[in-house]
Amino acid sequence: MGMSSRAPRKVAVLMGGPSAEREVSLSSGRECAAALKGVRFDVIEIDAGADLCQQLTDCAPDVVFNALHGRWGEDGCVQGILEWMGIPYTHSGVLASATAMDKIRTRDIFVATGLPVAVSQLASKTEVEAGHVIAPPYVVKPYNEGSSVGVYLVHEGDAPPKLSSDMPDVVMVEAFLPGRELTCSVMGDRALSVTDIITDGWYDYDAKYKAGGSRHVCPADLPADITALCQEYAVRAHQALGCRGVTRTDFRWDDSKGADGLFLLETNTQPGMTPTSLSPEQAQADGISFAEFVTWMVEDASCTR
């Protein structure tokens, strides 16, 4: 991809940080940094600490490539710091990041936009452990953490779940949707190829990030109308949330119900950027190399996103 004479030269890749997804973020960050170095950017790798403002002041980058995942990096907090400091950055801005991280507000926006979602509600830990808040099967998860950290699947006939101490006091209870796990990234205003995620059992943190935990079929072997609908819904979700750069929207599809069986789960504003990650694979399927993909994100960076 051609770089203009005024293109950013010095890129700080933010990674790590204090969230539950620190290790995945470090992996994303290293891969992105390596690819950007290969496109002759001056790259500084920053493990985001409490002194992040000082770290950024010291290296004075033209652009920040945000490779953070989870809280602080994905929820609008670091985006606010970068806005305050006037440093252009990749991915979504403060409001879109904060909104997408909050599963209830995301759901409300999807519903208002006419996008199909599962029945869900917030409940206290006490309520969830005392009895079934909604009829099983259902899923219990934090409503503002990413990456399936602390997700409980309650089957029909199961007792109410006992939640671990690291789960928040208020959790989201969502009807479990049977079917296939599909996902589709958006790059700017275009949808990329759809991926069908085939796992043995439940698609949790280990399946996402450990080799052999899941297989990705990309482009997914789907009826043309379902592929098109995933792509349309992904773009509509991206736009409704006010996202920028690259996002990835996850779906469940009950293939016995055709188009009526497709539901949105969530939109990720900081999708993983490792070799096994879904978004880079989808870009690759559309003829966009990893280096081109991350270069596009740097060139797309701005403030007031």
C-alpha cells in the first residue's frame, strides 16, 4: 500500500495492560508490531502501565496502534487518554468503545436498529445462584468483559450455577442459542469474509486462543443469503454503535430456521490480531495480507473518533 509523504512514521503499539486479556493483547501487539516494522514504520512497543501518559510523552508517536483487549483498552478509557493527548489512534473512539463493551447497551442499540438478538437481562449474582432467572438453557456472563472470561452455560435440568468470586456482582443472563458460531469483520465500511467457528463443545477462552481448540472455516460454507445477511448485519452493527476502523461481530445461526435463525451476540471493537485470529484470516480470504491490514489501520487512525 502506498504511503503518502505526510503519512505517519512513528507508531506506538499499545499492548498488555492490566486486563484479564493481557496475554492475548501481548500476542496481538507483538504480531502487529512485527508486521508494521516490515512496512518500514518506526515502531515502539508499549506495555501499557499506570504511567501510560508518561510512556506516550517519552516516545511522542505520530499514531497509536491500539492492540489492547478487555477493560481499559477496549472500553473507552485509553481512547479518552489518547483524545486528551491529541494522539491519533486506531479502532473505535470513546463512546463506541464504551458502548460496545457494555452488553446491555449494545443489545438495546441492536434492538433499536432492528437487529435480532437473544432474550437477556441483568441479574445479581445472588439471584442467579438462588434460582433460574430465565428458563434453561442459558448463558451467564459478565456484561462488560470481553473474550468469554467467566462464561457459564446452564443446561436444562441443571441446578442454578455457583459463580466464581471473580464474577461481578451483576451479571448478564442470556438465552442460549443453539446452532453454529459465525463471525464477520468490518473494515471501514465494508464487510469481510464470514468465518464458521467449529469447536468441540463450548467456544470459551481456551478454544479461542489455544491451538487446536477450534477450527476456522473461512470463507464459511453457507447459503449465499446467510453470508450476505451476516455481512449486512455486521456493517449495520458497526454503524449503529458508531464504530471506526476494524470491528468483528459474532453470530449464532440455527440452520434449521434459515434467515430467521441468525442472531447477533456482540460486536468486538478490538478484535484479536494474532496469526490465528479471526479478523486477519477474514482479510486474508479477501486478498488483504496481514501487513496491508495493519497498515490500513494505521493510515485510518485519527482523533475524535
